[in-house]
Amino acid sequence: MTVAPPQPVAARIRWLAAPSSGAWLEQALAQPDLVLIDHAHCERKAAGAALQLMFRYPGDEQLAAVLSPLAREELDHFERVLALLRCRGVALRPLAAPSYGSELSRAVRRQEPGRMLDAFLVAGLIEARSHERMGLLAEHSPEAELRQLYGDLLASEARHFGLYWLLCEQRWPRPVVMERLEELAALESRCLAALPAAGEGVRMHSPGVELPPR
């Protein structure tokens, strides 16, 4: 299967420093069930990340008011993907995770207030990349049920990274947020520019971006 290079959806997602590549899309379209399994795991992890932030800052009522509904919605998405897997006769199983998430987590500073800012930005970047790639799958998947699934989830994914952006803007001056976002967005793209591990298979956040020429 040969897939035309995707249009730069990332150009509309200012969080991202580089758009996903046609090579990633081609791999994802060739292994739809594997992407669905990984997507289920991603939704569950996203809920866990929101809850983890709530437990880390238990006295922040505003944070809880934002992240508690987000976590519930991520779990709703997990259940919807799980239901579709069952309909397709595919069992949810553990998958080796790409290094993407762990590399971004390592970049989070350990001291406050930088730790909170970085945690918000990393969570937002992951949501933004998920949104971008779901958009590509919604547009290009040959299966109607997959186009509908990814299309239905696009609006909430966009809202999720928008919520993390608002949390940042409410707590830090915009120049501070933008400077750190640019650093982490560049790292996020570099994480996706690496070669995939041998035999790993495609993931929602596996390598595949179009880096700008140097």
C-alpha cells in the first residue's frame, strides 16, 4: 500500500513542531487492529496521567475541577475503543510501549514550579499528537467504522490539549509558557524522528514525523 504524504494537519496544531509523516500513516493503515489496541492503552494512560496530577497537587481545587472530568472522558474513550475491539474479535493485550512517553517524562524538571509547568506541557503535547494522528486516520482509513471512531474523538482530544494550555496560561506568563513549550515540542518531534525498535510495530506514538530541513 502506498499512501500519499498527509497534509500538514500539525500546522493547525501549534503545539507540534513537526507533522506526522506519510510513512507513519501507511504503517498505521496497514495494521489497524494493532493501532486500536495501542489506542486503548493510550486512553487509559491519559486518564492515569490526569489522576496522577490530581494526587500530586491535592490542594489545588481548580486543577481537580479540570482534570477529574478529563480523566472520566479518557476512560469513556478507553471503553469505546475496547468495545470496538470486541466487535472486531480482537483481544486487548499488552504491547511494548515506544520510548516516546518515557523520553518526554524524563524531560520534566524535578523542582517546582517548573515540574508542574513541564507536566502540563508534556501531557498537552501527547494529547496534541494523538489529535493530529487521529485526524489522519479519520480522513484516510478505508474502514468506515474506524473513520467514525477517530472522527468522533477528534473534538474531545482537541479540547484536552486546550485544557492543559489553559492550565499553563492561568499560572505562568505566556512568554514563560511559550519558551518552554518550544523546547519540549522540539524534543517531542525528535523522539518521533528516531528509528522504531526492531519488530515493535506501529503505535499511536511510534516514530514518523516530517522534520524541517536544517
